[in-house]
Amino acid sequence: MAETTESQANGVPAQEAPGGAPASAAPAANTAFVPGGPVLLDERYQIEPSRPVPDFDMPSAPAFHVEDRRDTGRHLLASICNPGLPPRAEVMPQLKGGHVKGIVPLVEWGPVDWPTLGERCMAVIYERPAGGRLAPNFSADGANFTELEIRGLIVEPIAATLRRLESRDLAHRSIRPNNLFFMDEARQDLVLGDAVTCPPGFDQPLIFETIERGMASQGGRGEGGASEDLYALGVSLVFLILGRNPLERLSEDALLAVKAEQGTFAALCSRERIPTPFIELLRGLTSDDALERWDLERLENWITGTRMTPVQRKPIAKSADELLFDGREHFTPRTLAHAFGQNTTEALPVVKEGRLDHWIRRSMGNGKLADLVSEAIKDIQGPDPSAPCDDDLLITKICSLLDPLGPVRYRGFAFMPDGFGPALALEILRRGEAQIPIEAVLRDIPALWFAAQRSLQLGPGVVEGSFARQRANFQSPEIGYGIERCLYELNPGLPCQSQLVIQDYVADVEDLLPALNDAANRVDGKTSPIDRHIAAFIAARMEQDTSAYLAALADSDPKTSSVGLLSILALLQWRLNTGPVFNLTSWVGGLLGPAISSYHSRTTRRALEREIPRLIRQGSLADIYDFIDNREKRRADENGFSDAVAQYEATNVEIERIESSDAARAETAETIGQQISAMSSVLITLIVITILVLVETY
Amino acid sequence: MLVVILSLPTVVLLFFAMMPAIVAFIIDRSPQKYSVYCVGGLNFCGVYPFLTDLWTGQHTVSAAVDILTDVFSLLLIYSAAGFGWMIFIAVPPLVGAILTVISQRRIAQLSRIQRTLIEEWGEDVAGHIEEPSPKPQEPQEPQETSDDQVPA
């Protein structure tokens, strides 16, 4: 909270980050604090909501005092994540236990019931830096740091930390002066602060983001890499050297425009006195061309004093005359693309009426780009300029041509391809729908971005493959796929958003069954325990392929879907070794009518109905599943049913034969009757004559 | 011819007394001629006592004519033949009725079996439509691979 207040006072607009988060989740700045009892994490870490530690607040995560019950002498603090933001859960395990030296040691994390919000939130426990922040106010008194200290105290440890992060294929993405701490009271051991409580780059003020990522939406800035961290380090060093923010009076748009038109280094330092030894370092780190920007090796060379070829200044392509658009004069295609992306409607006449072509061709003197733009317009609009066309696609393509390194821009939604997941999550959490991101993926808009890249830095194969998979997910209407599947696949730290378990903050699939077990007491027993969110959450978080289970669950036949429902829950309980879940078992047991009726045999069904209550009392879904869908039992039922069908058909045939043989039977009866009468007559004759002969003889 | 010459009274008696059998022989067009057996057999039963009287008494044509002109004897002979006709006419419908009863009993028995099958296996057993197996393919895995692991 202190950080927020002070940074606002310091004129850094991007510190409004918490305000950008969902209204329900703004623990840092907007929630009136209500003291509550201690909250326990893992039966060990006692977080005390009544003891905030504002000195360590993050823009999206306030800090609170923590007692370690097993080691009371330990100094810990807890950052309480905003429940409306997906934390970087995939990064947490790699930082746990201080494995990456140079980052404030992450001790533990997990969801806790947070009394001030009345819901569960992710709490991240850190060791408390004894020396406090390096620069609480986004800057430091430059007089406090000599050149040697900046090199040895700040640059060297951060470079080493970034090297360690790079070896783990991680990026910090939250390097800024007020997120640097000293672990020791002597303020000699500098570490990077929290990097996991919000999406990458989310809390970063715009000035610390590269131009292209700064143009993306706050949640869509993307994972990035060491290059983005080095850029943020360069800007941070400028702050620390000058002791202030040199561009503090500029709005976000003006800041982006200045950086794009002058270059970051020039914008930050051109009117300032920068010590000579740092000029090359800052120019290299804040270079706007990712290929020219210093990498870690060059930074390490600078630290060791190795002479290097200075970075060649490349003039930024600017137009001779301005293009007035949306109330602002534009001199570079990059700022124009940003403005077009934000105001598609106003951009259309500029593009269609040829003002853009004229500006590029005449003022920019870039005939090649003008030709590409004309070609794109022709491709999408056709030869007739007055004909209706796909305006959104047209502006997107124009933007990608004007600023190929910029974010993917579509109908006002801008994201870096590696930041699509958090951007999608924020759209859903803030607006409750994500029509534009879905449309962008379904229309393969990112492909335009990849095609327009002059210099790919993101491992396009992997990212492009991810978009292809997400497009397939979006296109599938079945349960377990769709937007929900994308949401969880692209945001590993996002808790399940199902209304059944949202209050339990189920971020790990291991916590799902216990949460559903609790939910069983709250919800109508006829409600299915697996909705679209839960199915997608399971599919995204389980290592095992669940497509067969989902197919069964999605089946239109209630018999199959109820077996699918049971099977997927039983799989969870079995795979994750979850203990008995009595309430959930009872809940599921009440929904097994169709599964039981999937057996043909009435005797088997009665036996199942008699036995299920006993199994429910054991709380084992796996046992119920094994009992309900026993292979031998199923086969015996199928065989018995086949036999019964055959027998029924045989009886039918015989009945039909009997019923259809009336005439033949009458004929047979006639013949047999005649034979019987003939035989009877002959027999009677023989008997009578024999008697008569005997009578006459004796 | 020799028989006619040697035992003309017998022939005369048999010819007139067995007239119903002869008529039956003529009118029964079936190859088996069951009516001849039926009528003739009982007709001969009626004739036989008078035939033995003829053979053991005076074996003359006049004795044969006496028998044939005796109303009682003719009544007896032709009644026997008539009884034969009656059997021949009555038995086939009776057999038909019996066969019909047997068939109906069989149908009832089969219907009972069908009802039992429907009670046990449901209506599908009567109009069975091939449905996809309600069991998903994969979900068998927990019980399949872990008979000893899944908590009992």
C-alpha cells in the first residue's frame, strides 16, 4: 500500500496496476483492512492479517507478517495474491527454497482463507529481507551510490541472478528499483523481489517494459526472457543513477510515443547527466532493437571491464511530416500502429482513403512498406475500394505491417503471443467473456503476426503450435474443451473458476476432490459435480490423457455420460491418492441412476443398487467405479443380454411360425385324423373278430 | 371266378353287405383311401357274425339272401359301417382341435418366456438396437492396472 501511494506520488502511472485487476480482488490498495485471526498455511506458517508489512507490499499483493511455528526465530512475510490474477505457478517450484540465489527466497505457497476478502487466495511465503528495499520510491538518492557501488552492489549480483534464471529458462519480469531488496541489515546482499504473484510484467510500470511489450495489454505482456529483464535493469539503473524518474510527467501514451520516436535511451538520458562509464551500458541495455540489446554475456564483459564494440546508433525511421490520428501527431509507424490498434473505427478511413499510403510513401519515404500496405488492402478489400470488407482483419494486418515487432492487435485487444494466456484470463475475469481473444485465435490472427516478424525471438514453432492447439480447443463445443480448456492450459496458476469450487481456490488438481467434497454440502444433489470449468481444469492439469474420459462424459446418452463422470472422478482419486471423500461419493452415488441402468440385467441392477450404499459409506469413488463398471460384470451382462436377445428372437420366430401355420395344421390334422380313424377302425375290427372267434370256439 | 363258383353265397353276402365299403372305395379319391379302411373295417365287423353263420350253417345262396333280407342283420351290418363313417368324419376335427390347443399352449409358454426375458433384460431385448457401449474405452484403466492398488 505504501508502495502504491508513494509511487503514485512519484508520478509513475503504471503503478495503477492493482486498479486494473478485477474489482473483487484488490487486496493491496482498495480493500479496507479488517483485522482477523491468524491464517495457517501447511499447519506451519501462521499468517497474521492484523500485521501488514507495507514495506514489502507488491502492487498486486500486499505483505503480511508470518510466524513459522517450527522455527519461531525465522523472519518471514507472506504476499497475498490477488485472486483475480493468475500467479506464475509454474515458476514457484523453481524458486522454492532459495534454489535461485539472488532472488528473495521463496519458502512456501498455497491457498489460504483470507478474512479481509472472505475468499481463498494464494499466499506466497518469502524470507523477509532484513535490509528492506533498495529504493522504496522507484528511485534512490544517487549520491548514496558511487559508480563502484552501482557496479558491485547492484549490477553484478543482478547479472549473476539473471544468468541463473536464464539457465533455468526463466525470466524475472519484475525488475524495477522498488522490487530490489537487501537480505542483510548491512545492505550488501542485493536480491530481486517477488516475481510470481501476478502474470509476467503485470506489475511493471510501463517505463520498465520494452516498447513492444508495453504496447500490449497489461496481462498480455508475455513471459519474455533475459532480454526483457536486461531492458528493465537498464531503465532501473537510469532511475538509480539519476535518483528519480526522468519521464515521470508523461502519460502512458506519451511515454510510448517518446520511447518509439526517440528511442528509450535517448528519451531517458538525452537531457540528463549520466556518468560516462555507464553510458555504453545503459545504451546497450535499453536498446529498442532486441537483436542489438546487450545480452548477459556483454553485460558480464562490461562488469569485468572487457572492451567491446560500442552499440551503433541506428536512426529511428521517422516521417518528415506528421500524420494526425486520434488527436495525436504520429511520426513513426510504430506509434501509429499502436493508435490504430486502440481505435479501429477511426483507423479505417485513414487506411481506405489512402492517407496512410500517402504518408508512408511521401513523408516516410518508404515505398516498400507502402507497397506492402497497398497489397494487404487489395488482398482483403479487393479491387473496389468502396466494397465492404473485413475491417478488423484489415486493420490487424496493417498494424502488423507497420509494427511487426509489436503485439498482436485485434479489435482493441493487444497481446504478445507468449502472453495470450494471462491476457485471456484477465479478459474473462474482468469482463466475464472473451469474445475478442477467441475470435482472434479462431481467425488465426497470430499467424499474421508470425508472418510479419522480421526477427523472431519467441521460438515461433512452440508458440505457433500452442495457438493451433488452442484453436482446436476453441472450436470444440464438447465439455472439457472450449475456452475453459484454453484458460487452464495457458494459465497453470489460475484456480478453477467453476462456481462449485471457486471459493476454495483450487489451483492444483490435487485439491479438486476435497473441494468438491466440501461443495457436496452446499449444492443441489442433482447438479453434476463436473461442469465445463472443472472438466477443462482436470484435462489441462492432469498429466494423463483424459480425452477418452471426456468423450464419455460428453456423450449425449446419460448412461455413458454418468459412467464418464464417475470414471474421471475415480481416476482423480486413484491417481492422486486422495483419501476418502464421503460427501462427494454420496453426491456422485445419487447421480449413478443412468450408469446403473446401463446394465441390461434387472438382477444385476438390483444387486448394484443394494451394494452402492455400502460403497458410498467407504468414500471411495474408485471402488464404486470398479463395482459399477466392472469389466467381467459388464461382459457377463452383455453376453447375457445377447443370449436373451437371441432367445427372444427364437421365441418370436416360433410364435410366428405357429401362428402362420393354421392352414397347414388343419391339413395335418385332417391327415392324422384320417390315419387315426383308419387305424382305429382296423384295430376295432381285429379285436371284434378275435373276440367272436374266441366266443364261437369256446 | 372260381371263388364265385365255389362260394357264391359268401360272395353274394359280402357283395351286398360290404356295399358301404365299396361306396367308400369309389368316392374316396385320395391315394391312401383311409375311408375304405375305416368304413370297410367296421363294415366287416358287422358282416363277420353272419358270415360265420353262413359258413357254419347252410352255405347256400338262399341262406345268404335270408341274411340280407333280414332287417335286423342289415341294420347291424350297415350300422357298423356307419359307425366307421362316423369315426372317419369325427376324428380329424378332433385331432385338429387337439393340435390347435397344443399350439396355443406353446404360444402361451413362449409368451411367458418372452415376458420373463423382458422383465430381466428390459424392453431392449424385444426391439434390440445396437447401441455404443456405455463404457468409455480408457476409464477401465484404474481397475485394470491396479487391482491391488485401488483401495478396497
